[in-house]
Amino acid sequence: MKKGIIVVLLIVCLVLPFSAMAQKVGGGDIKFTPKNAGPVNFSHESHVKGKGIKCTGCHYQIFQMAQGSYKMDMNKITKGDFCGKCHNGQKSFDVKGTDNCVKCHKP
């Protein structure tokens, strides 16, 4: 009986750290609802895991950690602020291209 409990505890201690690593990236998804445009669902997961961007690549230079701590609009983005730092046609798709609007703004 004691051996069985020890084996179970040993397995839990070995598996638990790996299951924690399999969890989603911090930050989750953020939904932006801009005026006169479709909503934008930003996925931390696709940017961090999918593109290999580190959290420090955006925080604190481009974005603060607290949602809503900045006034973001397309005018600033197309001038290279916020999302426009990377979505400039060189690092990633260009936010200035009207054919790219639907990549972020969903109807």
C-alpha cells in the first residue's frame, strides 16, 4: 500500500512540471473593439509560440502590461507605433495594405 502511494506521488511530481509547461502563454487573447472597424482578437499564443516572439519583444517598449493603458488607433499603427512596429511589410504583413485589414479586423 505504501509503495503504491509513493509511486503515485512520484509520478505526480514528475508529470506536474511538464503539464505546467504545456499551458497557454500568459496574457491570453485580448479583444479590441475599435470605432468604425471590425473587432480585433489579439492572440498572445500565436505571437509567442507561433512566431517565437518573446514577451519582452513587445512589453514594455511597445505595449504596457495593463490593457487600456494606451490610446491606440490606426493612424498611429500605420505610422509605425504599436502593432505597426512589426506589421510594416518587412517583419510581417503591412498594416497599410487594405487587403490585409481582414487579417486582424474580423467582420
